Amino acid sequence: MDRKLDIVYTWNGIDQTEVPTEAEVEYAEEGRLIHANIEAKRFNVRGHPEQDYKDIIVGRFDRSLTAQAKRIAGLEHPVFVTFDHEADANKRYNRRGTPEEFVMAWRHIVDVYRENGADNAVWVWNVTGWPDNLSRLPRLWPGNDYVDWISWEAYNMTGCELMPHWDEVVSFEEALRPAYEWVQEEGPKHGIDPDKPVMIGEMGTVPIPGDPMATAEWYADIPEVLKRYERVKAVKMWDGMTAPTCDFRVGQDAYAQWGYSLAGRHPYVAVPERVQEIVDRALKTKEHLRKAQEEVHGRPRRGE
């Protein structure tokens, strides 16, 4: 089964009614999948203030949630929906309410959607998946009846100034494996169905310091890794910059472009033609990548 790298991830507030937006509906009409994250924040208020889970539980935002549900129900396409992306992260965990209140708020939102006909909403429990956060997951699990997909991230941040102690290169496989194994081995003890499909909700690497070909290999290796982790059905790439040395934008690094292009040609994944064409055009403007191609095919791979 091909994995489709063609999902648009959007950020929305608990108080917003137009989810997805008209622009996002157009994406869906083009054949893309929308993944709408509903934050416990009020996006219609300046500064996007955080909202306590308790207010969601008691129905304060049922009007906007009902509007969202009816809008999604009116679409002919499935829409991935997440509530409070990465609730296990330090900046969210126990900040907007207890883990138990997070679960109650999640269930309340799902119930409102279902009551208003949004049967095409696919509920994605999206956590960080970082090893230090795995012990937090049992208290945040909404239940098998309230979750359709499980999602976490897979990053390498070697040299990123926001991660000063990140010294070693973490491959795509090393990044995704801890949470994958935890769900498979520990999940059932906490009522988590390990057979649910998995989405890598965010992934990418910064340009690896001192070894640009390692950046190319990081992306090029992804399809073969996915073949070994059969529960992973979708992958989303974070294509942004969070600090000058934390730049995950593939289009800004020639070696990242080359590795991504190699991955996109692998028969196990399905990269949209329009995306592949953009990458290929970018590659043609980089003369030094001719030598990079020779290196990829002639250089011993790490571990060999």
C-alpha cells in the first residue's frame, strides 16, 4: 500500500467556526487531505489566549464546535482532526488542565462532532512521541472509541540552537521507533489498540553539521524505513524554520532536496507529481548536486 505524502496540516482555535477554511476546502477538492488541529486557544482573540479544558467540557464552545462539525460533515472528503496537538509536550502537559481533563475535553469534542453528522472526521491522537514523554501517554489516551489514528513526530535536530544538548545524529528510524515500540508493546496494557494506523505527524532534519551528504541520506532512507514499520500509513514533513540553525525547509538545502527527491521516486511512497516537479526544478539549478549524485551512489553508507 502506497503512503501518500500529500496532507495539509492546519492550526485552528476552539472558537473558530470556519474549519476547514475556504482555501483548505479547495485543497481538498484538488485531492489533498486536510488535517485540522483544534487548539485549546481562542484564535478570534488577539494573542490567541489559551483556554482551560474545563470550559470546553462544560460546553462553552459548543456553538463553534457545532459549526465546525456541520462544515466538515458537508464535505465529501474525510478530514483528519486533532484536538490540542502534542498534549504530552512540556509546554502543554498539565498547563491547560489535567491529563484527565484533556481526555474529557477530547471526548466532548468528538461527541459534538458526531451528534452533528461529522462522520467523515478521522480522529488523530497526535503526541510528540519523545522517549521522555512516553510515560505521560496513558493518562492522555481518550480511548479506542474516540481515536482512529495515532500520530507522533520524528526529528533530527543536530546543531539546532534550540536543542543545545542534541549532539548526535538521530536517523528517521531512530526517531520514530521508540513511540512505535511503546504503542505495540506497552499500549495494550493501557487500553491502546496497537493495530490502529500510525501517522508521523511531523518529521525532518536540519542540515547536518559537517556532513551534508548525511542530510541527503536522512531523507533518502525514509521509504526503506517505512517498509519495516507496517503500521505507519502516512507521513507529514515540517517545512519550516524555528531558528537560524533550526531550518527544516527542504527547499533551502541542496542536499535535503536531493535526498527528498530520491525518496519521492521510491515505489513505496506516493509524492504528488506537482511536488516532485518543484523539487526536480530546484535540483536542476544546483550544479554541485551532480557530484552529490555520484557520492550518493558511490559512497559507503553509514554502518557499512
